Amino acid sequence: MKPALAFVAPSPLAAPASPVSVARALPPQQGAHAVLAPAPRSRRLLLVGIAGLHLLGLWGLSHLQDIKRAVARATPVVVRLVAPAEPPRPQPPAPIALPDMKPPALTLVEPPLVAVATAPAPSPVVAALPPPPPTVAVQPTPAPPVQVTTPPAPPAIKRIPASAVRWLREPRMMMPLMSKRLRESGVVQVRVVVDVTGLPREVSLARSSGFARLDEQALQDIRTARFVPQTENGQPIEWEVIAPMSYEIDR
């Protein structure tokens, strides 16, 4: 039996095998016969594959620009935010170079020595004092006599007895409440100086009743009284009276 022919179909992307390579692969006694009479089906497949490769290449060339645009659209766009550049900062003014002021060198000048001649000490002068003048006895002048005028003594206040007193308004007689509770009673002698208009000018205690509350109440009550003015030789005068004021408890 003759051995079967071994044939490998080429891929669409692989190049077609040459007849020489096929003849090398076959045995020596069958090489020429195999090259001269290939199978018709395998040839058709080979031709179809070559035609498909050409068509694929033409299609790729015609759509190359569209592929580039699609790839460019699919590429992600990267946006970077760039910070604005900072304005240049003003440069500080350059320092002004001051001239190097060095103090002048001081030169010490020694003062010249001056010889001072000392004057001779003056001799003491003794002057004769004049004799003292004679003393004259001066008699003091007698002072004139000073006349001392004594003011006239004020007129004595006329005292009127209590029975001669006339009232324009009698004093009010108020019994202290505490004196009522303690049953204090008595007669208070009050000295009253009455002016020329009949008003009590000075009030003082002449004799106490023995109770301080009654004495104080009597001094207050006598100030509410009004007297008829007293006259002497037709002239109003001041006068005084010792007025008895009796405080008794009503039974």
C-alpha cells in the first residue's frame, strides 16, 4: 500500500508553502508525483485564505482613519489645573551705604607752664580809733493821759409781781402723759423776760417742782404766752416776772 499524503492546511495569516518544501517533505519515490498532482480541495482552500488576507488588509487600510479617531475618542482626557503664577514680590530697597565716619583723632596739647610771682604779704596797718562821742542823757517824753470812757450801764430790767401781769394769751398747760401715769404734780417757778412788744425773750427756771419732766414742760408752755406791754413815762420797756405754773393731777 502507498502511504497517505500528509497535508497541513495553511493558516490565513501564514505564507503558502512552496512546491519545493512539499517535495522535500515527501519520500523520494513519491515527491514528483505529489507536486504535480495536488489535491483540488486544498488548493481552493489556499486560494480562499490568500484572498481573505488581501481583503482584510484592504479593509484595514480603508478604515485606518476611523480607527484612529475611535482610539482618540476612547483615550481619557487628563485635565490639570495649573495654579496662576504669583506676582513678583517687590524687592526691598537696597540699603544706603553710609560713609564711614571716623571721629578725628584727638591730640592732647599740654598747656605751657606759667610761673606766677607771689606778691609779698602786706604789712599790717594800725589805725587810731577816734574817741567816742559824749553821751547825752535823753529824758523820755511823758505819754498823754488816755481817757477811758466806760459805756453806760444798761438800765436795770424792771421786775413786776406776778399779780400785776396782764395776759394777751395765757400759756397752755400740758400735763405730760408719763407724769400722769406716775402721778407727778407740783408748782414750777419760771423767770420770764418780756420785750417791749410783749413776747417772752428769755425763759429760765427759777425754782424746780422736783420733777424734771414738769420743769421742762413749764419752760415750753411759757413760750406760748403773750403779755400786755409795760410802759414807763409813756415809753415801752422790758420787764421780767417770776411766773408760778402749777401742774396738778385731776381726780
